[in-house]
Amino acid sequence: MTVNSQYESKAEELNRLNNDMKNLLDATEIGTVFLDNNLEIVRYTPQIKRLFNIIPTDVGRPLSDIVSNFEFAQLEDTIKHVIDRLATKTVEVRTKTNDWYTVRVMPYRTLDNYISGVVMTFTQVTAYKQMEFRLKALQNYTTSMLSRLQQPALQLDKDLKVISVNDLFGEVFLVKAEDLEKISFEQFVRANWQAEELAAKLAAGRETGKPVNERFSFNQVVYELSASPFVDEETKEILLVLVTINRLKGTQD
């Protein structure tokens, strides 16, 4: 009787844990599917139905038999790679309705460290990808503008790191474009122009998203720098900053 009572208690505890796990997985917005070592479906969360034409009776069938709603022909190869190498792999896929998901494939490890399949999670990143596409288009447009400007100019990212510069910037300020890319523009301003006030205002503009207009001198010539941030209307996040520089005629230190 004592042993039976212990078994019943353990069974109730296991059942409660299973219920807790099911409700936790169902409550998340992350689609999850569990596969065994034969790539057959063990269980899945409701969100997976958005990505696969799956029904409850598909449990036990190979995932490759299920029609997916996204464009990723190498999915099975990716899963096999994870099982063979025991290394997590992350890819981005697009659905047929132009939604984007980050797919993370991880080995499924038991408590005794035995690999019994994989866990796949699908996180929707459509909004992020749309912002990425807008940013890329804006960067390409701004880069094309730089080459046509008749003044030194450069393009910065949201952290004020240099993305691209035009030839005039290098000619006027005696620096090569390749030496500027991916470095902090604040650092360049302090090291090459000794313009601490300008650097401080650029840092403040990075936090507020407001334009910066400030004068500085280089080789006894006074210039005015204008930094114009492009801000995403939805997130209020700075996408990039366009910097143009004008020489002030008739002024010297």
C-alpha cells in the first residue's frame, strides 16, 4: 500500500508538471515542435499550425511528410546537421504570406544528457525584417546621395559608427575612407579635430534623435557640421544619420 501510494503521488506530480509545461508552451507566441532522432513529430504547440499543415494525427509522422507554409528547402538537412554535430543552428525563413520567422534548431537533451532528437522554435520577426529592409533601402539611397554632394559628407549608423563617406570628406580632412568605416565618429572627432564640444553634442543627439549643428576648426579653417538623423516613425529609433560639412568662407581661428 505504501509503494502504491508513492507511485500515485509521483504520477500526480508528473501529470501536473506535464500540464504546466503544456500550458506554458501554449501560452507563448513562439511555435515549438519536438522531433525524435528519426525526425518524426513527438509534440508541437498550437502556433506551429501557422507554419505547417499539421493535425493531431500527424504525431509520429516524419516532419518531411507535412506540407510547410514557408520557403526553406534545406530544413531537413539543417535538422540532420544539428543531430550529427550537436550544435544549435539558427536561420531565417519567409512564409508564403511574406511573414518572417527565426528558426532555431537545438539538440533535445534528456536529464541524463542523452540526445533524443531536436527542438525547433519559430519566432516571428516580420516587423524586424521590415525595418531591416527599410533601413537597407535608406542606406542605399543615402550612399548614392553622398557621391553627388559637393561637400564633405558621411553616413553613420544609430551608434554613430561610420557606414560610408564620400571622396570629398577624405580629400578635405586627409583621411582614407577605409580607415573610417565601422569606427566611432565621436572618436574620430576627438582624435582628429580635438572638438570635444562637437563630440558631446553628437552623443546627445544620438540619445534624443534631434539634429546637431555645430562649428569646429581644422587646419585653421572653420567648418559647420550638420547631423540629420532619420528616425523610424513607429519605433522612434534612429535608423541612420546623414552628416554634411560646409566650410565657412571668410572665417579663421
